[in-house]
Amino acid sequence: MIERKGFFIYFDDVECLNKLDKMLVNLFYVSEKEKYALIYFDVNKKKAVIDALKKNPGITSFEDALTEVDKYQFNG
């Protein structure tokens, strides 16, 4: 079982999500109208994901998802 972490990403432009797809994250949900996305990623790569999100100019902010990921199993 892989430990996963979730983030809500708030963005200005949908084009910045193309960069997220190329990172080591799973894009779970996107709301173009509300301009946010939900991503999941491996806990071991949290620092690298945070650094990449901070460098992305289209992303305005991000925060921890409040869902309990422990209930879900992701097989790698």
C-alpha cells in the first residue's frame, strides 16, 4: 500500500494544470469554474511537490485536503 497525501490547488489559468500532469501527482478533480483542483501524491515526494507548486506561476495557493486518505488504497 502506498501512503498518499492530498492537496487542493487554486489556480488562475487552466493551462498551469498541464504542468501538474507531468509531475509525479495524480490529478483527481478539476473545477474550471471555481478554479481549483484536487491532487494526490506519494507522501515521500511531498517536499518536491511543494517546491514545484511554489515555482508554478499559474498556481495562486494550495492547502491540505481534509479527506481521510487512509480509507482508500492506491496500488502503485
